[in-house]
Amino acid sequence: MPTRRKRPTVASAPSAIIRPIDASRLKTYPLQRRHSKVQVSNFAKVWTKGRSFARFLDSLPDILAVKTLREVAQAIATAHRNGRPVIVGMGAHVVKVGLGPLLVDLMKRGIVTALAMNGAVIIHDFELAFMGHTSEEVDAEIDSGRFGMAEETGRMLNEAITLGLKEGQGLGESLGSYIHRRKQQFPHRVTSLLATGFRLGLPVTVHVAVGTDIIHMHPSADGAAIGAGSLLDFRRLAAVVSEMEGGVYLNLGSAVILPEVFLKAVSLGRNLGHPLTNITTVNMDFLTHYRPMTNVVRRPTQKGGKGYALTGHHEIMVPLLAAAVIEELSGR
């Protein structure tokens, strides 16, 4: 039989087959004619002790996230000046890291005109208003079955939901009126977003998935009341979103529930004849997640408007944004 010829290995191929490229005829142009994304004028300014917060904002480098922060602050200020909605959708971490007073202040100023929250927010909002503390150690309690079993939290929140539904109230209004009207039981109610919304007449809506919140484990939980109250709140939020042309929606720390709810509210509004072609959407969280980036930042604004993402810790970024908005509105 004839023997097979061995294929030459790459190493045995003559080096002359691949010749180095000749760069001698490379075309260049003067650096002055090239667009550059970074200028010396964009750089940060050295801080001097005793300056104002406005000077601090001006001292930040006008690059990347700082540009986004400024544009978002300007969008919120513009919406406020024009009487357009500024809606905050939020998860519980925002409350747990102590930012309730800042949101309450923005509500009092008329800057935040509506709040939408997931079911976990109402737990912490209630406990802070009731006792002045919140956030249990889940790792320490889950093995014993004590996690989520605080008696007053389960009993009183479920009671508020059931009573409110009988009055035609959604979850947010039910809980806000419950806290606001029981002044002796809630000595720290000034921190409550729910009570503040009720007192100011601002829409505060609560959007739940049954089984996700500790109060659903308690025997006083009424699934029909929880579901009906949340559905009513969704329709109220959709009414607010449908009128947010020229307004702003901020998603603060909700990775799943609020991005999904907001997208459906946008679709419902457009289906009923509200174009929503000039809206600003913002996602703020310490991690980048699929749903907020897709359902808040990108999809709702692909018809018109602009979406932004600001990534960072809430306890730093939210105070920065709130202060930047106030400074923007001060006309400095």
C-alpha cells in the first residue's frame, strides 16, 4: 500500500509566506482636527475647605456619571418647573439605608409627585413609624422559624389593608391613612412615606407579589384584599404614568417588581391614546440588572425621550441627586 504523505506543520512553513505589513504609507492627520471626548476643561477642580455644596457640584469632573447626574437633575427640575409628574418607583433598600427623610422632603417641596413601592417598602415604613427601628437579622432568625413573625407588623398592616379596601382604598392609601390617623401609635410618622403621601394628597401605590412579603405569612392576611388593593393601585399608577409626558420616572432599587409594573403602565397608557413620546426614565441601583435597564431605561424611551442609568450606593447617590435637584431649582 502507498504510504500517506505527512502534512507540513505550521512550524515548518517558510517564514517568507507572511511578510510584515508596510506601514510607510500610513495616512495621518493633525491631532487638532480630531474629535476628543475629554478636555482639560472637563477635569475636576481641587476642593477648598469651607465651600458650598453648589461649588462642590461644580468641582466634579464633567465626565461620564457626573454628566448623567447633572442631566437627570436638570430633567427633574425642568419637569417640576413645567408642572409635569416626577414619579419614584422604589424598593425597600432605599428606606433601610435611611433615605426616607430625603424623599419626604422632595414630596413636601412638590418635586416628587407620586410614589410607587413594592411590598417590602411598607414593612420598613410601618416599623420605622411605629417603633423607630426596622430590618431584622434574617440569617439569625430563619433557622428557628422566627423570621417575619413580629406580631404587630403582621396584624396591623393586614388590618389596615382590609379596612382600607372596605373604603375603596388601594394599598398605599389604606396604609397611609392608617398611620396618619393613629398619631399616638406612630410617634415617628414624620419619616413615613405612606403617611406623608396621604397627608399631602399625593398618590402612593403599592405593588405586591403574593408570598413575597412577611405579612403574607400571618393568619390575618386576606389574599382577596391584598390582590384587590394592589390591582387598584396599579390602575392608579397607570393613570399617573399616562399623564407623564414631559415628566420623569425614577426607579430606585427595585430589580424586578417595579420595572415590570412600570412597563405595563406605559403600555396601558399608550393603548388608551397617551403617546408618551417625551419622557425621561432613570434607573438608580448599586448593581446593574436586566429588567431595570430593559423595562425602565430602554424600552419605554425607544419611542421618544431619554433613559439614564446611575450606578452606585443609594446612601450616596440619592442624597447627591436630591441636593443637585434643589440646587438646580435654586437658580444658582
